Amino acid sequence: MITIEKLKKRFPAGEGYVDIFSGLDFHLPEGWFISVIWPSGSGKSTLLNLLSGIDRSYEGDILLDGDSLSDLSDTQMTQFRGKNISYIFQNFKLIENLTVRENIDLIVDLNKLERNFSTEEILQIVGIESKIDTYVYNLSGGESQRVAIARAFVWKTKLLLADEPTGALDASNKQIVMDLIVKLHKKIKNTIVLITHDDEVAKLSEKVYKVANTSLVEVPKNKL
Ligand code: ADP
Ligand code: MG
């Protein structure tokens, strides 16, 4: 699914450079749900921007399903992203002045995506079907993240990138959100990369990685 070959990424810093990756090799098979534990300020956003083709300046290769991202023009990359990658963010990134239904349908209709669920079905699964016609600005944080989960799983995404999905939530909503991601992954078997600084959240995925020496190293769950 995702193959990263000899990836080098650095940013200028003062007189020199900061290396985020200096030769990363990594393979993620289709259908896996992994977490990467990452202290903030160390390259979390950089990795997600590289995987989603927003940051296109690197050495080495990133392939999604055998397609090298570097072979795509910027326009093709934007289309590829819209058709293949879904997101869940810490701060939800919903459109506040649209309803729950509109937030979910907008992206599916815009990119003519194939669905896993009807909008009613997915809202039932995440437990907020009664809010379908509610404007997002009237939702709590926990409810908003459930809409974002519905939006991410409603269509046949190849890759789901989750960036600190529980970062803005209290303990009980954190549990609800993680239970839903685990449950939906079991149903859909999509490929998920979840980035978090929270060991308890990471443990709920199938495999856990940490960043060490600009590389990704698997951590056994009993070592967390
Ligand atoms: P995180 O998301 O984990 O907080 P980032 O990926 O945003 O971290 O950044 C990782 C490191 O790279 C930081 O030291 C940051 O200062 C640096 N960095 C990120 N983007 C840029 C940029 N466009 N130019 C220079 N340095 C950057
Ligand atoms: Mg960041």
C-alpha cells in the first residue's frame, strides 16, 4: 500500500539543516492500522504532508499502491488525494456553517467517491443520527469528531491519515472516538496511519511505531 524508499527530508535551520528523515525505508501493507508515536515538534505534520503529497520536496520515493507520487503533476496529485486519502484532524476541520449531512455529502459528491455507507447508516454507527440536520457550530467537540470520523469512513478511501484525533478531547470522548475508529477499521479494513503522542491511544491500533534516529521503529505493545 505505502512504500517509502530512502526518503530524505530536511529543512533549513539557521546556518545548517534539521533532518526529519535521512534515508527512511518503510512498507505498510494494505489494510493495516498502525500508530506512530511522535513527540510534537519533531516531524509529525511533515510526515503527513509527505504522505498526502502536499509537501513534494524530498529525496527518495513515496509510492501509494505502486504509484510514485513524484510522477504526478500538482493537478494530478490534488485529484489523487481527493480520490484516495481521507483525514481526521485534532481540530476536526469541519465546515461550521453546514449541517452534519452536508459536511459528509460534500466531499463524497465533489470527488464522485464510491461509498461504504449511506450518510444515515454511518451516522447511526457513530451514534449521532439525531444530529443529521444540525449545523456543525451547534455540536460539542466529541460530536464534531464523530462527524469527522463519519466523513472519513463513509467512502472507499485507500488511506486514512489521522493526526492526533483525540488531542482535543476529554477522557470519555477519547475512548468513544478510538472505539469507533477500531470498530470501523474492522468493518472496512482500510489502511490507517494514526499519529499521536499518547501511548494509550497508540496501543489500540494493530502495530505501534516510534521515531528513532530519523527512522520508524516498531515498538512491542507490552513495552508501552
Ligand atoms: P510536528 O508536526 O511534529 O509538531 P513539524 O513536522 O511541523 O512538527 O516540524 C518538524 C520540524 O521541522 C520542526 O523543527 C520545524 O521547526 C521544522 N519545520 C517544519 N516545517 C518547516 C519549514 N517549512 N521550514 C523550516 N523548518 C520547518
Ligand atoms: Mg505540526
